Amino acid sequence: MTGSLRIKGNEDAALAIFLLAASVAFCILVPLAWPLDPLRGDISATFKPPMTVVGDALHPLGTDQLGRDLLARLGLGTLVSFGIVLIAALISVVLGTALGMIAGYYGGWVDALIMRLVDIQLAVPFILLILLLVSVLGPSMTNLVIVLGLTGWAIFARVARGRTLEVRELEYIDASRAMGLSDTTIIFRHVLPNIIGPQTVLLTLDLPRLIILEASVGFLGLGVQPPMPTLGNLIGEGRSVILIANWLVLYPGLMIGALVIGCNLLGDWLVRRAESKVS
Amino acid sequence: MKGLRFLLSRAAQGLIVMFGVSALVFFALFLTGDPAVLMMAPDSTAAEIDAFREAMGFDDPIIVQYGRFLVDALQGDLGSSLRYSRPAMDLLAERLGATALLALSALLWSSLLGFLLGAIAAVRKNSPIDFAIRVISLLGQAVPVFWLALMLIILFSLNLRWLPSSGYGSLGHLVMPSLALGAYYLSAITRLVRSSLIETLGENYVRTARAKGLTEWRIVVRHALRNAMIPVVTLQGMYLASLMGGALVTEIIFAWPGIGRLAVEAIQNRDFPVVQAVVLFAALVFVVANFLVDVAYTWLNPRIRL
């Protein structure tokens, strides 16, 4: 145990935690503490490149077509996007884990039905399904969270089911049943604790997919609507002025990269740690 | 015989999936209650909406409508585009070539390079070159396709002026979309081949081959690669859905006249019959590709009999 806190051999985890902590600090501190307004701009300060000073305001990342400060918009946009992704991920995990445990525990036709739903869900490209649902329901933050959450459950269900099948065969589950515990109690008290670990790892590895998905929907203009910034719609808006202001596209992309690399490194590290524990 | 039964049951599962997807795309239009209001322009009069509702048969019981939708779909009729007044299938067929060209070219270069990089990284495990390859594959998965595409445009079109920034028709037009779309896939394949090959290289028969004095590359090419391919092939099918999703965004950026652009335009124009057609088609490609993966799987590993 003593070695697990040392950085040597865990450079990946250190880098991952640094990237994630810095990103989270950025998206909380900038909206709280940065004085410039992310939604209202200074019309006399449009398309200023990074590190420009206008009047008494410094624009470290430059300004956009309406003279809004990119740092302020990027901070708020990261907060909005990451918030949407986290809530959606939570919906996916809870829904997928519940359905997966039910499928694995009861087996039979319940299992067959849920697993076919998983297959159906995975057969449609996520982005198409999300675009279809958002276009039917209308683009709003709530709809986006719900749709992202409801379309991401399948992979969690598949893994939870597999793990439940293993746990179900263990002796203490038989013992619990012999003691007359109800199925619900057994699932929550004895199956769930065995599943939480792997599901957390899976969640870390699934976050990048959600981050990029949310950004793609925003980029296509079907996510959260302007003037509210998100990582995706910042790039979408910057795209049309890429000739004169490439920083508007550059920085939101780097932010996405930091979040995704952080999650991927952390997830890979958690997987390796779990594997080395087993062996 | 067992292999055949496995494949037959997989085919049956594929049919069930297609049936489910058809229900999904059909009933999605009823989520807001009235598909007629959904499909008509927001400024339509009540009389126009009523006329449209009757013309589309939205007054019939919903099960009857779904039955009609299924029967038509099985005959290759997925309704008419509300915008172009042409069969949705025709629009799809016209755009198919462009998307296939983009997706297959991206798949081809990224698979070849991914296998090469993955094999090098596995053989030279923990060397500086392994580290470099790992960094490349981490970066390739880190950024969205559309951002990478925009960076390529800034570099190759705006600064260097080597390639056209959008359009369709020549090889030059294909380079950037194919690069952007393949990058994510390259990362995925490289990582998979590396980890799978490292595992295979630890097997007993590889040790035997080494003891016979074969060179490391000969062992990789002649003995290990075939077995290392099993997980790679299995995951190809899963990646296909994300490849199609990526193609959609790539086509928008480069004004590539494919199915992805058709889908996004249809969604923006509330042209739902076309959207339904695209989703059904994408699911069909996914199901067929995964079936082919199952066939390849059985062929690569005769021991696998589920």
C-alpha cells in the first residue's frame, strides 16, 4: 500500500489527475472570479487576438465576433458541457447498472429482452439517434441531458450483467436466498457492491465518448443554443470566422483534448491496477 | 455444424435488432404527440396541418400505421422526402457512393498504419518508440473529428494552400476528410493491436518458435498476428457505429455530398422520412458488418463455438 501514493510508476495517473483537476478548477474559477462577461461583449473589441489589452481589460485568449472575452466564454462553456456530460453519465450508469443486474440476476426471457434492447441501442450510431431525438423534442439543455443519458446505458448494462452472472453463482448469494432475503435486498446489498468498482472504471472510460458526443451535437448547432457557450458550439461559431480568428476554434478544442486525455489516462490506469490486483 | 448454428443464431439476432430499430425510428416521431405538427413548417395553418395529417394517414390507429411502415420498408419504400418530394431511398442511393468512398478510404489507411504501429510498439515494448507511438494514439483519440478537421483546414488550406478546403471530385478533396476521419480509428487499432500482440507474444507456442531461433519479426508475422487479430476483428464491428457518426460530422465540415450531410440537412429541415431512412440504413450497415465480423471470427478461431 505504501507504494501506491508514490508518483514513480504512476506518471499516467499523476498526469490524468493534474489534467482533470486543472480543467475542473478552470471551469469553476473562471465563471466565479473572472471579471469579464461571457455573454455580453464590447463591440469596439471584436476579433482581438490572444493577449490583447483593450482599455483596461486584458483578453488572454482573445475575443470573438461580438467582442466577447474568449476566456470567460471558455470557462462557462466548459462548465456547461462538463455538467451536461456528468449528469448524462450518471443517468446512463444508474439505468444501465439496474437493467444489467436485473438481466443477469433473473435470466430467462427478462435477460433476453434486455440484451436485445442493448443490441438495438448499439446498432444505431449515437449521434444519429441523438440528433433524431433532439430534433423531435427541440434543442434545450434538459432535453440534451435526458437524451444523452438515455442513449448511453447499453454498455453499462452489458458489463453489469456479465458481472452479476458471476456473482450470482457465489455461495453467499445462495446463503442469502436460503435465509429468505428478498431478490431486491440481495441485488442491492450483495450484488451491487460487487459491481460498483468495474462500473466506475467503465464510467471513466465512457466519459470521453460523451464529451465528444456533446461537443459534436453542439458543433452541429443542435445542442445548447447560443449565446450560452458550450465546448461544441464555441467551435461551431468559430468555424465560420476561421480565416480571421483561428484562436476561437483552437482553444475550445485543446480544452476538450485535456478533458478526454485526462479521463482516458485515468481509466486505463484504473484498469491496469484492477488487473494487477487480480494477478 | 456448430459454427453454422452460431452464425444462424447471430443472423436471427440481427433481424430482431433491425425490427427494433424500425420501431425506434417510427415511434420517435410520436414522442411529441402529433407528427403532423412536427413535420409541418411552424407557420402552417390548422387547415394545412389537418390536410397533411390526412394525406399521411396519421389518423389511423398507430399500430396500423406501424404495420404499413414495416410492409413498405421491407419493399424498399421508406416514404418520400417532404422537401424534395422524391423517394427517400433515391436520395440515400445518390449519396451512398460518396460516404462509402470516405469511410472505406479512412478505414483502409488507418487499419494498415494501425497494424504496423501496433506491431512495432508490441515488439519494441517499453522502448522510446513504443512511448512515442503511445503518445500519438492517445492524442488521436483525444480530439473530436470536427476539431481535427478544422486544424487540418487551417494548416493545409489556409496556410500552406496545398489542398482544397471543401468539396468533392478529386483525390485532393479526399485527403483531409479521410485523414480527419481515420485519426481516431488509427489510435484505436494501434492500441488494440499492441495490447493483443503483447499478450499473444507471451504464449507458449511463441516461446517454442523463439527457441527454434526464428527472428522476432518472423514470429510476429507468421505466428502471432493471426491470433492477435481476434480481439481486433471483434471490436471492428463495435467501432463501425462511431465511424459512421464521425463520417457525419466530417461530411458537414468538408461539404462532402454523402449520407451524413443528407441526414443533418434532413434533421434541420424537419424532413423526417429521410431521417428515418438514414437511421435504418446506418443500423443495417452496422448489423451486416457485425455479422461479417462473426463470420471472420469463426474462421479465425475454429475453437470458438458459442
